[in-house]
Amino acid sequence: MQYVRIFCFFFLVVLVRLHAQSPTEANYDESKVPPYTLPDVLKTTRNLDVRTKKTWERVRRPEIVKLFEENVYGQLPKTFDRLTYSIKRNVSAMAGKATLKEVLIEVVRNQKVVQINLVLFIPAKRKGPASVFLLINNRGKENTDPTRAHKSDFWPAEMVIDSGYAIAAFHVSDLAPDDTVSYVNGALQLYPEQLIASNGMRAIGAWAWGASRVLDYFEKDSAINARKVAIVGHSRGGKAALWAAAEDQRFAMCFSNCSGNTGAALSRRRFGETISRINTVFPHWFAKNYKRFNNNEDALPVDQHMLLAAIAPRPLYVTNASKDLWADPSGTFLSLKNASRVYALYGFKSNLPANPPAINQPIINSPLGYHIREGEHNLTAYDWINFIKFANLHYKK
Ligand code: GTR
């Protein structure tokens, strides 16, 4: 009898432990958010206060980017042997409203090639080179259908063209298939040394790297204004969009939709998805070093407000959805609020309210924009309408 009891006890312990790792166990109770202290975005690792944009740019910003490389996303390789491109199609589209370009971008290093298939619509009516929204597509390829037989609000090309912007997309699978095994079959073939390094790039880094290569292409396309490229991503794509914008200051604007954990949301709140869960379910997304912070958030030398701050002073728009608690809307808003101290160094006042705004009340007139949309985790027409409003206002400023 005694043995049976002991067995049952251990069986229960095992069950409870397994359950603790399941998403249903995630904390959704604000009162259970543990006390935490965020690393000070305006204090250098040598404990110096950052009071000017000069010190921010020369000391603290590079320090923060390095800390994210080391501990979270891995290094982002900057060199390769060559980048070439060929225009596969260049035709009138959308009843004459746009030009469709399908571009094959090839990046070579050490005789290895990565191919990025870019879909690009450019408005026919425009004064000079077009500003462009570039989406990192982490969903089905049909969402960015060049033939427009399939239309999707995930990438509403017609709406964006009607607003006077170019719209482009590439698929994450060209850079790193979103899979625990095959993610190596893309950009990482060019950089095999990254696979051994504990601070080596993984899938999210590879997607961000790809976004920068597309920007390299835009610099060669006279129809595009390469100084007005907005990077857009949803969820895991939204994490990559933030990382791309933080690393590559050529991106003029960033839109990070429902990006959640290791995106725009603060990790230390442990609300919804956690570092341990993301590293367990998606071991191929972040650097090996990041796993050291599983259930150990307070040991991280950064939190996600510092990633947002690294995008300053460029306009940044972040979103949530009311039913997407997994992505921690409150922690996302707090992260933005904390990043605003860096925008202030540039004299940019964020118009973010003290508390999160009501549902469907976008904050556009602020270099750090935000909305929480009614509904589920998704990238929708509502989100894009507000991205366009935000871009209209901030490109004009
Ligand atoms: C979830 C993941 C999130 C987010 C999301 C998505 O499963 O936990 O971090 O990336 O997928 O990309 O839609």
C-alpha cells in the first residue's frame, strides 16, 4: 500500500511538472505578475547615465544591440561576397494602377548561394521613387500572391497601392524554413560558423538578415526610395521586424504586429508566453545563449523595451489584439512606454497615454505609435489602415 502511495505521489509530481510547461499554465492573471526591475535603458554597463543622443548613439545603443546579439537573437552577419538580382517579371498590374516586379535576389558567400524571391508592387501614379512597406511573410505564400488571384488582408496590396505606397514581401522559408530541423537550409548555409557559436544566428536572425538584403536591392531600384522603407512583420515576423530595424538603421520605420514574447512584450512580466516556453517550442528561433534565461528572466541584461529603444528616433508602431493575451498586451504597452525615454533624447515626445488606450483607439500622432485591436491574434485590414495613417503622418513630418 505504501509503495502504491509513493508511486502515486511521484506520478502526480511528474504530471504537475509536465502541465507547468503547457501553454494552458501560462499566467494570465495580472495580480500574479512577479515584482521585477527593468534594466535601465539609459545607464551604460559601466553605470554611466546617458543624457545626450551623442552618448546614446556612441555608447549605449551599440552596447544594447551587442547585448541582444550575445544573449537573445545571435549575431547578424554583415559581410558576404556578392549580391546580384534578376527581374523575373516586370508587368503592369492591378488594372494599370501598379507595376508588378518579381525579383530574384541572390546572395553569395564562399560559393554558397541563398535565393530570396521578392514580390513587389509599385504604384504607377507617383511623384518620384516610391516609399515601400516590406512584409516578412511568415504565413502561407498565397498571402502575397503576385497574380492577385488570391487576395488576403495579411498583405492587402491593392489598399497599399491605392494609398500611394509600394508594397513588397518575401517569404521566411527562403532565409530559414520555420522548422526545428530544416531552418539551416537558407542563410545559415552561408554562415555555418553561426551554427556552432553559442551567440550564433538562428531563424529569426536569418529572417532579419534577409530583410536587410532586400533593402540592399531597393538601393539599386530607382523606382523605390530606399530611405523610406518600412519593415513590417506579424507575430514571429514581428519579432524579426524589430530585430531587423534595431540592427539595420537604414529601415526608416517599423511595424511590429502582435509580436509578443521576445518581440515587443516585456519578458520579465512572465505574462502569457515565457522565454522558457518559446525556447522549448521554437528551439530554432534564437541563439543558444538565450536558453540560459529559461525561467531566469531577471538574469537577462536586457528586456524588450531596449530593443524598441534601439530603433529610436525612427517611427515605430506596435500593435496588440484584445483576445491575444498570449502576446501580453499590457507588457507590450509598458515596453513602448519605457522606450520613450530614448526618443525623448531626440526631443521626440511620445503621445502615449499613461495607461493602455481603449480597444480600437489608435495612437498615431506619436513617434511610438500603438493600437490594441478588437479580436484575435492576426494581421488584418484594420492594422494596415493604421499603418498607412502612421506612415502618412510621420513621413510628412
Ligand atoms: C506562437 C508563438 C508566438 C508567435 C506566434 C505566431 O505559437 O508562441 O511567439 O510567434 O506563434 O507567430 O503566430
